[in-house]
Amino acid sequence: MKLAFMTHRGSVRPENQDALQIAGGVRTGDMALPAVLEMDDLRAPLLLSVVDGLGGHRGGARAAEILVRALAAGADRFGAVLDPQTDARLLRELLAGGARGMREEALRDSALSDMGATIAGLLIRERSALAFNCGDSRAYRFSRGEGEKLEGEKLTHDHSAVQELLDRGEITEEEMRSHPRKNIVTSAVTADAFDDFELFVKPVSRAHGDAFFLCSDGVWEALSMSRLTHFLNDPAPDAPKRFFDSLIAAECRDNVSFIQVR
């Protein structure tokens, strides 16, 4: 298994309010280049997550850091066998712990009372995975189609105003990327939420050759699904770097963070 990951402020925002949690490790701030991590054997459940501090809030970066550290602290609590109900309960407990951490910060500084974050993640086991999200960060799976090309599907379900429009058939998936209400989230992990947030979970199978992709909204808003699919089908060692360069060239309006799993 090979992981490639990156988090960066992007080409417009003055700071990076995204963060990554990778198997108990934490990445915050700007990375200079995508990192690559190879794993020979998946001996224990692997927890991966992309967290996006709520943009425009003073405490966005701090909220993202608090949440990824809460997840990292509990990454070893998951069992070796898929149990969606137990997994969802543990995930909710970890996210609620992050919300409590935000609340403690807000009690010390009232200017942080509206801090919060969205999240998308994967809990990967030898033959299965559990995708989850709260907010508009996303998880995708890419499986072999005709001609051995990877074909993608969105595993998560956004908690956002544009997702509600899509569910009602008023806009298309592609129109979500440029809609004027695209930045309105309907649920997030926040300082005043404790465990009052929506958590979407979806058990999925895992087959040889599958690829998974996690990202913050700055990524999926900047590049179309076809561009993302092209990247996941690129076996070159420098593909993650070229993908990041394409995000910067697209002048994305937000921070950009992703984790690729092959």
C-alpha cells in the first residue's frame, strides 16, 4: 500500500486552516511537497482523515489541529474486524472529544467561540473500509473498470447547502463546484456542538488495485472529477507533485489538502 499526502494554503488564502491525520500522525501548516509513505502490510486498522478548519473564522487552523490530534490519540482504538456500528460510535466519540477541546479553547478566548471544522476520513482494514464525513470534505473510491482504467465514485455525502440542492435535483454534481452557496455547510464539528453534529458513515469493500482519495473542499471545487480520475490513473512517481501543481495553477480559492491511497 502506498500513501501520498499534501496540505497547503493554496494560491489565494493567507494561511493553511487544513490538517491531516495519518495513522496516528499529524500534519499541520504548509508542506513544501507531497509526501509518500509505503506500507508493506496492513497489520492493524489504518485511520486517515482530512480536516478543514472553518474558513473565515479566526480559530480555523486551531480547530483543525485540535480535531486531528483528537483523532490521532484514538487511532488505535478500532478493532481488526469491520463493525460499522461500533466504528461509527468510536468515531463520534473521537470527534466529540475534538469538539470539547475546541470548547475549552473558546472558554479561554471568547473570540474563538465559533471555531469548527469539517472532516472526511477512511478507516481501512485488510478487505474492507469505512468512509465517513461531517461537512463538505470528501472521500472517493476508484476501482478498475473496462480497459483496466480506474473509475471513481464519491463515497461520502456532503452536509452542505449545495448537496441539498443536488438531492432535490435542482443542480448537477458539476454545478456544485461553482454554485454561489457552495461554501455553506449544514453540519460541522464545532466548539459549541459537543456531539450535536451529523456523521455520515459508509462501509465499502476493498479489492486489489483499488485506490482511495480524501480531500478538503478546496480540491474538489478546483478540479473536475475527470481531472481527479486522470491523476489517480497516473502511475508516475511524480504524479502527486504534478497534481498539486495543477491545483495551484487552477488558482483554487481555498486551502488544498488530500490523501491518496493505492
